[in-house]
Amino acid sequence: MRHIRGNIYGNIYDSVKNVADIDANRVAIVAESSQMTYGELWDSSDKLAVWIKHNIDNNRPLMVYGHKSPYMLVCFLACVKSGHAYCPVDISMPKDRIQKIAEIIDNNTVLTTESLELEGFDVVAKDEIEAIISRQQVSADEHWRVSGDETFYIIFTSGSTGTPKGVEVSESNLRNFLRWSSCLAKKYLTRENSVFLNQAPFSFDLSVFDTYTSLATGGTLVCLDKKLISNAKDMFEFMKEHKPECWVSTPSFADMCLADRNFSEELINDIKVFLFCGETLSKSTAAKLMERFPHAAIVNTYGPTESTVAVTSVEITREMIDREGALPIGVSKPGTEVLVENGEIIILGDTVAKGYYKDSEKTEVSFGLQTDSGGMTVKSYRTGDRGYYRDGMLYCEGRLDFQIKMHGYRIELGDIEENLMKIQGIEGAAVLPKYDEGKIRHLVAFVKAPTLEGGFRTSKCLKGMLKESLPSYMVPKQFIYLDELPITGNGKLDRKRLEEQIR
């Protein structure tokens, strides 16, 4: 059998077709109820691409709605093979937001793998997609494909005004990312067709990390759907059966798994590397993983959707955990330069996205052109993240807007959370400000601590412990004890739901 070689890692079309040609029966994607081979993925997406090309008389993006069905990947590839960008939308999104995104995308046709009622749009359901594929005989023309600076996908993120922002990522952005991510993953994986875990919905850019890195390297993508994630026993059995080697998730999802004492190398012993992105990786999470999975590497990465998933990485060591301060987020990938200007992280390079779809005003605020250290003018993105360099490593202190000012003091909420997590018995923590008439009155700490008793006595003890490492003005006044910290459908800490509990 011929092997998939690194020189085509960046070209997703060639990577998938190469496996389809030489090993058509290799499994490309596994969901709980179905799976699909590389041969089926390539052939089905080709046939759907022909239908799209001949039946949609515009070049606008196409919304693809669904969850973890293999046909989601068929639709993604069919869109780009036919010259259309795709916009993934997950079933976890509220109906009003789905409608709003569809209106922004403004294409009458919507491809779906799950039931969807959408006012004013022509919804092509999964059974119709299957019928189109079954009767199509002609293959797609490779000259139709999205390429270069053309938009490959659009992922919508939350907007400060309440209107979602669609980040446009080009084919060249994705290609440059995959050249790096594929080599990063292969550094830790020992065989050709490695198994990648997919935790995040396809509408969250973290899924690009596992989905396309897996496809680019000839791997198998194993998807965790909402039903599986809601039942730890079934989820762990599913993982045990499919033997993931490359774990890609948010730290919050890993914390959720770590809350179960069974989550360890004894249960899932094939994991070679944990790749984290999307949130801050805490020392406590990294330390627990080292203890439970002593033979697996832990890699911390960093990058917003606007820079195509991630732009830095570092393998976490015990020395880093024992050192004072937060964990580093690493060094820049090739083709990227990361600057810190007035405390803000600025990303320059070949994976900085095109901008926000149909929103030139917001694009002009956050995106621009800057000169890199080599004297080249390149695209740049202002992240809004606070960071600094130490000993050649980049560190992120959280969002600039997570820094608050209370009673004249500037306070980093992440600093308090990190110190709470150092206290024995605390398995999760989040700190939010309590507002009254527009002013911050005090801080509220949400704590997951199953081995502690709630109430004033425990809170008093926690305050005393925090005062040993923090000034008194940074110690929360109120403590709320939860069985679980809520996470969003994307696997991140759901701060909005916590805000609703502050009285």
C-alpha cells in the first residue's frame, strides 16, 4: 500500500483523493450510528458538487445544517468542489440565530442532514441529498474548486452587538494551517491512518483542527455527538471501542471527563497526544491529565477563529506546571508572527482570515496590513487578547475585556480562577463581576467542589486560602457551589448562563 506523504498535507482535495484512490475502503469518519469510507466520501461529494454546480446559479456561500453525520463532510466538500464556500450550522444553535445566519448568507438553498424548518429558504434534506448522489453519473470538474484566496468556509462567532459575525477563511488560509497542524499531529502519532477525536460541533472552528487534520493525513475521524457527550458511560465505551490516538478538545471538555474517576489510561489507552485549543488550559487540568495519562503528550495551542484555528503550540512539561504563573501558549507556527502591542496580541501571517462576511466596518477595525520582521507586508488581526512574552514563549492572560476595574483596582478574573483551582478539592471555578446600576459591586465565584461542603463556613475558609495568594480586593465576596459548571455546545465555559444566576 502506498502512503500519504507530507508534501500534500496542505491540499485537502489531493489528500482525500489520494486515499480514495489507493485505499478506498479506509474509514474516513465514524459517528455513533454510521460511518463513511474515503472512497464514499470522495465519490458522494463529487456527485453532489455536480448537482450544486448545475442547479444553483450563483456563487454565494451555502449553509450546511446538521450535527455529526458523515454527510456533513460530504456537503462541505461538495460545496467547495462546486466553487461555493460553505457555512456550517449546528443543531445546538437557537432557531432565531439559524434564521439570522441564513439571511446574512443570502443563498436560497440550504443543505441539511437534520430536520429543519427555515422560513423563506429551499431546504434540501438528507434523503434528497442521498437521492441526488445515487442518480448522478458525472464527476466534478477540478477547475470548479474553491482555491487560493477564495473563501473556503465561513464560521459565525458571537458579535458584541448581538448580531453574529461570519469569519471568512480562504482555501490558502486552510492549506497553510494544515501544513503545520498535520506535521504537529504526526510528531506524536505512530501510524499512517491514525484516529482523531472530534468533540466540537462543525460550526465551531476547533472542529477544523481535528476534521481537516485527520483528512489531510489519511486518518479516521471519530465523532462524539450530543447524545454521547450527555452520557459519560456510553461516551467512554464509544471511545474505548474506536481507540482515539489524537484527542482534540477544549480544556472544559477535558475537565468534564476528568470529573469521572474512570477517565484514565486504563480505560482509553491509545491516546498519544492531547491537543487543546479554544480556551485557557489550566495547570490543574494539565497536571490531572499527566497523572491519568502518563504516556500521552499534552499540547497547548492558541488562536482565534480569525486566524484559522491556531497559530502557536507548546508541549506542556511538569516543569512548566511547577513554575509560577500561567502555562505558556507556545511559539508561532511557520508563516506566522505574533506581536504584543500595548499588551494586546496581534497576529500576522498566512492564516489570518479574509475578514467578516458582508461587514467591512468590523473588518476594518480588527483586520489590517502590517510589516513583519522580514520587511514583508502581511495581513494582521487584532485579537483583543492580553499577552506577553517570557523566555521566548508567548503567554495569554485572557481577554482584554475580562480585565475589570473595581474600587480603583485593575483585576484579571482569570488570575482569581487560576488561584481557586490550586485549592485542593476544587475541580472547576469561574469568577464574574456583580453589577448594580452599571457599577461593579463585588465578585462572584462559581465553584465545583464535590468534596467540600457548601455554606458560609466553607466560603469563609476559601476566602482565607485565597488571601494567602491574592490581595484582599481580588477575593470574591460571594461563592456559589455547583455540581457542574455549564459549558456551551462548543465545549467552552458558558459564562452567560452563570451570569443569569447572579442576584
